Amino acid sequence: MIRLKDVEMEYENGTKAIKGITLTIEDGAFVFLVGPSGSGKSTIITLLTGGVEPCAGRLLFPGFSVTTLSDKNITFE
């Protein structure tokens, strides 16, 4: 299971990309992220893959925290 709880993301230029997102994705679920341009889809993916840390809220994964992974343990392909 993956959980986002009250996640917020604001970029250095002041752009507020995500405002208080709470989301649960159950094990085995197949999920689509859809929405208009600028709605935060890419930001959510970047948060989930450890590319950026949220300004507020928590990302919860069973057994580990994406915010404590070292760069060598994060793979971008």
C-alpha cells in the first residue's frame, strides 16, 4: 500500500503544485493519474519516486520511507 497524507508541494519559484493531497493506493491496484495540465500529476510521480520531498505531509510506504532513501537506492530510468 502507498499512502499520501496531507501532502503539499511548492516549488522554489512559488508555484503551488499540490495542496493537501490525501491518497491511498492498495496493493495490486492499477492506477491512472489524469487531469488537466498543471494539476500536479508529474509532481505526484516525482514525489513517489523520491525526486523531490514534500513541503508538508507524509509519504508512507510499508517498510520504508522514501524521504530517507539514499540517492544510490533511487533508480531513474
